[in-house]
Amino acid sequence: MFKSDKINNPILPGFNPDPSICRVGDDYYIATSTFEWYPGVQIHHSKDLVNWQLIARPLNRPELLNMLGNPDSCGVWAPCLTYDDGLFYLVFTDVKRFDGNFKDTHNYITTSDSIEGQWSVPVHVNSSGFDPSLFHDDDGRKWFLNMIWDHRPDRTFFQGIVLQEYCVSKQALIGERKFIFAGSELGITEGPHLYKKDGFYYLFTAEGGTGFNHAETVARSKHIEGPYELDPNGHLLSAKDSPDNYLQRTGHADLVETQNGDFYLVHLCSRPLADKQSGKKYSQMGRESAIQKVRFNEDKWFVLDGDSTSESINVPQRYIDLPKGALSQKIGNSQFDDFDSTHLPIDFQWLRTPYPQTFMSLTERPGFLRLKGMESVGSTFTQALIARRQQAHDFIAATKVDFTPTDFQHQAGLIYYYNASKFHYLYIGFDEKDGKYLALMSCEGDMSLEAKFPLLQSPIRLPNDVPVYLKAAVNEGTLQFSYSLNEGSFTDINLQLDALVISDEAGKGDGANFTGAFIGMCCQDLTGMKTPADFDFFEYQEIIANPKKPQ
């Protein structure tokens, strides 16, 4: 239920994980992870901590980010956005490997004097682990933190948090690297952020893994290099012991102080739906970002600003009191794009490549988004796939595609996509016998990447020179595709599909999948000749009149 007099969590719905918050004067900015989706890092802006607008994706050119070949759920992990002495600093990891003992995790710093400006060519800092963070101390020194990855088979992969001084003039780490925190008994310690208040350095870390056991841990020290003592109150934030809480998988937090001295914590979360038969929970929208108010208690520890008599004081709340002077919250993220502009609307992203001009154009046929057929669905190099996040449990998406395939290796259509092993694709194809037709292709978490073709024996024949309207409706975990030749009357495909498989928990599972569901347009030409498909519009309509609460 939407409450107009509260902040309704999450504040950044739909695949916006690992939030890093930064205040500059009256302006707040949150940076979130984008993984293999390009351009890298989403930055939202707010004046009131309530209403947020996507304004930038700074890693937007080849010298800043090139993810060609990166595996699924690699790429840009856990950015850290800070501001000091007139300059924004963005620290991020580009992960090149996931499976096995090793992770290739290259950490970079880029800067800009404007959040929406051109960011500098990134400086490589180290590759010892992921989740890097930059702390600006009040004596002018800067400190670089990251978790350290230990590939040795007799050790834990998550060894703990390391700290080293960063020299701006040398653009390099200097001095000795110090191991400062091994974590609590919960383990899987990552996502470090440092703060200084009242003579203490406070170290916030994410723990427990990014699934349903996730939590935020706090430790403090009088000295930046430690030793750090754990908060005796336990985890600052977690829903791991509250399985019925609206917000699940909560942790990986960052702290901000308002102009009037209040503190707020932004953190990742998810809103899973339960499968009606198995009861297993699935997070279609991946990990999102929420906000909680925190306060400083009499023992100088941060605590959630909730009911102090509650036994669940660390459980994140769905509704938060509006900050003083804040207006009510905008609800919904529906959009309609007719592609009349020469610039792609900011809600859309593509996969991995810094060279979108090789597969898309908004000028070759004005008023249309042209996608030139590229590699197969799930390729880790160049897919011609343009999509936007699913940001509500239930939605309808539609497009109109003008496509004339002449070879069985030509395909184009509407796709509900998570990664190479999880997608449902309503596509237009060609067969020597049937000519132009409409059919379905799905991969439902099969790690062999073998696709299913449920309409293989009964494709829907289409007239050759007539554009086709395609629609997807997701409701309560079920996907229904439909089509039309005249827009006014849609015909359902006689097959309801499992939408919950397009989620973190399906396939390899929530410990190995870190993005979220996307809905969009794509085109393949496996002959290599780049046969185009032209999309006249794209509509995404959220169904929010009766918001679904996780079971």
C-alpha cells in the first residue's frame, strides 16, 4: 500500500544495488552497480531524500569502461561516490571473472567537477579484491579500502578489509597495505565504507552474502588503522531473522548526514515473490535500494531510528517518516518512447559494449529505433539488445516492429531478459517452409544454456510486409505474450510462462546472479550481415493500483 505521508521503500526500485550516497550542499546523489549493463554506474539525484531522478551514467565511453567478453553478473560492482574540495570521486570495480577460485577484480578511480560532466580517464588502483571505497580524512589524507579475495583452497575467499593511503598527485597507493578488519562471525565481509565522528572511525561492512542472510555490520576505532571493535548491539541492519518482512536481503549500506545533522542510511534490499507451489522466494527485480533513518545512541553507536522497545530494532522498515520539508513521493516509473529523438532515452541500457553505434541508430530511419542484427541471445560480446529495468512486480510492455527476415538466422522481437540462462523471447523469424513467423524461445535457468522452442511445431505465420505489435504482460509471477497486426486487437500466445525464473534465485542462484529482470527489444543476424529491425515505439506500463506484497 502506498502511503503519501511516508517515504515508501524502496526509493530506487528495480535492479539498483550497492547504493553509495553523497551530499553536496542541498543535493544528494546515489550511485548504484550496473554489472554487465552499459553505460556503467547509475547516478540518481534528489533534493529531499524522497524523490530520485536518474541523471547520469558516467562510465560511458571506451576509455572509461569496456566489458566485451565479461561473464554474466561481472562488470561494474559496488561503486563508491564521494566529493571533496570541488571534485567528485567515483571508485568502482570491473570484474572480469566470476567462477572458480579466482576473481579478476580491477579497481579504478575516475573524477569529475560535475556529476553530469565528462569523467576523467580512470586510474587503475589495484586488483586485490572488489568493493573499493575512498575515504577523505579531515587531515587531507585519502584512504583506499577494499575487501581482499583469497583464492587459496584452505582459506575463506572473503579474507577481510584492507586499507592503504592513496596519493592524488602520484595517482597511486602509497605506504603499507594494512589488514584492518576480519569481519564478524557471520562472515563474507565486503562493501567497506569509513566515516569519522566524535573522534571515532566507523567502519561499515556488508556481511552474510547478498542473499537472504545479508546484514550490515559496524565496527569502530580511535585510529584509522585499527584495531576495530565490533558493535556490541549486533548487526545495524538485517532481515535475515525476519522472513516475513517486506524488505528482504538487506545490507550493503552507506551513510549520509543531512544539513541539519540527521543521519540516513541507504542500503540494498529486494522484494521477492513466493512461488505458489513451492513457496520459494524469487527476486525478479533483483536488488533495489532503500533508505532508513539512523541515530547516534548514548554509547556512540549508530542504530536504526525506530521503536527502541522493539526486539527487531535492526529490521529495515518499509515506510519512513518524511524528512522535514520534503514533499510526497512520486509513485511509478511508466514510460512511453516513440524514438523521435536522436538520443536514446536514459531508462534504456544495452550489454557490455562501449560501441553502440555498431548495432543501433535513431537517425537512419527517423522516428524509429533501428537495431542491426548481431550475435545470439546471451552472447558476452555484442548483442543488439536495448532494454529497461522491471521496476514493479506487475507490468505491461509493448512495441511495434517492422522486420523482414529472409533467412532462418534472422530474428527480432520483444525479450524479457535476465542473462544468457534466463530469458523469454517473443521473436519474428523466417523458415523456408513457413516464411515469416512468430515464435517463442526460452531459457529457464538451464546452465547448459540450451534454449526451448515451445512453438516449434506450430509457429504463427505472419504477412511478409506488415509490421507486428508485440506485448508482454507480467502478473503475479506469470508472463503472457500477445501480438497484433493492427494494434487494436491483441491475440494471446496460447502459453503462460514462468516469470519468476527471470530472477536472482533461478539458475545458479542468488549467490551468483546480481542483476535483475529487463524488458526490451533485440535483433539477431547470425549470418553476420546485420539485417535490421525497426522499432516504432516502446511502452512500459506499471500496474500499481493494487501493489503486490511479497508472500
